[in-house]
Amino acid sequence: MTHQPFDAAAASAAYNNALQVIASVEPTIAGAIKAELADQRSSLKLIASENYASPATLLTMGNWLSDKYAEGTVGHRFYAGCQNVDTVEQTAADHARELFGAPHAYVQPHSGIDANLVAFWAILAQRIESPTLAEAGAKHVNDLSDEDWIKLRKALGDQKMLGMSLDAGGHLTHGFRPNISGKMFNQHSYGTDPETGLLDYDEVARKAREFKPLILIAGYSAYPRKVDFAKMREIADEVGATLMVDMAHFAGLVAGKVFTGDFDPVPHAHVTTTTTHKSLRGPRGGMVLCQPEYADAVDRGCPMVLGGPLSQTMAAKAVALAEARQPSFQTYAQAVADNAVTLAEGLMKRGVKLVTDGTENHLVLLDVSSYGITGRQAESALLDAGIVTNRNAVPRDPNGAWYTSGVRIGTPALTTRGFGADEFDRVAELIVDVLSSTTPTTTAAGAPSKAKYVLAEGVADKTRAASAEILDKHPLYPGLELS
Ligand code: DSN
């Protein structure tokens, strides 16, 4: 359920030796690395998008693979001497294909945003056989001259994307203005039902018929329910859209076979993107899985939108994916989902309002407005008490995306530490204690502040002590001792 067993003495020696070498050049950095482990060990990490990678995964990133340029793809590089990087990339891609049952895997993206950009360009390249390309005498967008690009941009500007709205839990890279996707595409969004908070597939279908998007995008970063990808594919097919699924948040639940059948995106989507460091518990990075007809365009990710591959990170992806192929990862993924239900029930029975009144994945979204505070105040007060979360807008949030009325919490990290039902129920109790002890201060104009707050005296210390009791029973990287 936790990490696969590792040799703690060997890991301790590896880290201590590495830190000694680093400290001999820049002691501040060695100190920050050590301090980060201490911070992560002593706090309740509930950020839904974070986890703890295994020592094997982490150690794979600190080596000379980092020093090799390898633009191109396996066996087809723009640099000499890439035989070891070929081994690394092929191994990671093989594991990804096998784990997710995907026809093709591209493991070069450096992050989730990069993976989505690769996917967007691949879909444009694959789908736009446009007169614009033909007129320009080009077969592929990569072959266009500067002049032709100007023509193509006009054509591209008319392409539509339909994705989940940000305040319903969608992601910035799904066509929203602060991200390049919002500039590349004419974006439309679907929301959630105002009563239930659930995804309304009829609305998705209605909007798809109305807007006829090139890309129907599914996936989320703050929606606490599973998505029926078979239905999404039916909608995409009806309107001739490419179904792209961003499974960054729940890739671990797909890998661990919690989401199967209609809820497994990989067989239904034309293109699936993910990060590798969230519930999947690998290194920080991204990945694209796709159906064969998109493979060639996806493989052009570098140099189209990516710099040279980070070979050390691809190697760590291979290690983490090998871990995720073990049966123990399925036990872990099921525990992540079960613990989220316990956490949701623990919060609701203590009076907390949750968006959708529950969860079916790894996260819960609290609406903290009944405590008279904003999400920002809740996030800060919880942090004072050693509980690390992040504020998040709730659907139709009156406080907007900065202050928000919500807090998003998730179970992947603490489940890796071995937390089960008893611990998550206690975590719910601690969260409620903090929220009910937090009050906004009053502004000069006499209104409640949206940022400043007071946490009742003693609550932070009491909560930290209570957390320490649980954390001590579930040590992070047990046996790993830094000198
Ligand atoms: N930053 C990630 C998250 O927290 O959901 C996704 O962008």
C-alpha cells in the first residue's frame, strides 16, 4: 500500500553522500534539500496534486543522463551517442503502453502543460488537412513557411475547443486565457449542474452540437467525481470532435484499476495526457498516450513545442511506471479512493459542505463559506496548524479565483505514508477544529477581511501535536536517516 520496500541503509548512504558532495559546493542548497524533507515529514500533506515519489524514482534523477542532448525520438536523434537515452525512453514508453493499455506513448513532455501543448499541436496537425495547408503546398504544419503560418493562424484561430469551465473544476490549459491554449483556440466550456454539482452530459452534448469543437476535452483538477469517458466519446463522435482527456489528477487511479471500463479514459480518448507526479507517484513530468493515427504527430512534440528531452526524468518515469505495474500499486490506488470517501464522510458528518456532497476519486472540495471565511483564510489557518492544502474556487464562486470559497484536499500523499480510515477520520476532525476556530478580521471600513484572520489561541499548537502523533506512526521514508 505504501512504497514498495526499499533498502533504507542504502538509501540513507546514497542521500548522505550526495548531500555531502552538494554541500561542498553550495551548502545553502544542501540545507534546503534537507529542510524540505523535514517539512514534508512533519506536516499533513493534503494537496490533491502532490505525492511522495519512491527513493528509487528520486535517485534516478540525479545523474549524468542529465548531461546528454537527445532531440528526436528513439533511434532517430539529432545528436550522436544517444544509445543509452534510447534505452531509457523506450523502457519508459513500453511501461506506459503496457500499464495503460495504450497503442502509443510519448514520454518526453516536461510537465502537464507541455503534454497538453504536444497534444493540441498533434491534433491540429492531424485534423487540419485544411485548404490552408494544401494551398500552402504543405503536408504538415511543421513544413509551413512564415508567410503560410500567418494564413494558418487565421485558420487555427477559428478552431474550437470545448472543455470543463475553470470554476467547475477544469484546468487552465483547457482553453483559458492565461494559458496559450486560450489564445490558440476559440474556447467554449461546459459546467456542472447547479443543484448537484455533477457533470451534466446533456449539457456537454448540447454545447458540442452547438459549437462543433475540433477538440472535446475532458478531465479536471478540482472535480471530485469520476467521468464517463464512453459517453464523452459518443458526444465527440457525434460532432466529429477529437476526444482529448487530461487525466493528470487521476492517472494513478487509472493505472491502479480503480477507474475501469467506461471510466478508464485511455481506450475511449483519441489522445490522453497526464502528469507523472500526482496520483501516479512518479517524477515531476508529463506524458501523452494516443491512438495510432495521432502517434506520428505526437512524436513531433520535440522540437515543435518541447526542448530536448530530460533523459534523467524519462528514466525516473520508467522506474515509477515499473512500480505502478506491480500489484501493490493497485492496492495503493484503491486505498487512495477509499480514504477519500472516509475523509469526505468525516468532514460531512461534522457539518462541512462538500461540492457534490462527496467524492468518487482522490479529492474532496470543501465549501468553507459557512464558517464565514474565504478559501484563502482557510488555507492559511490550516497551514498555521501544519495542514498543507490549497484554496480553490467552488462552482459559481462569489469570491473569485484569488480569495475563493473553497479548499481542495486529496489523499494520494498521506495514503503513501500508510494512512487508512482511522487516520483520515482524525484528519477530518483536525480540519474542522481549525476551520471552526478561524475568524476573519475586520477591515477599516468595518467589513470582514477576505485575507486576514485570527486562529483561536492554542489551536495551531494543539493541531500540530495531534498530527505529530499520527505522522510518527507513519514515517515518511522509514529508516532513511540524514546525518
Ligand atoms: N498544479 C496542478 C494542480 O494542483 O492541480 C495542476 O496544474
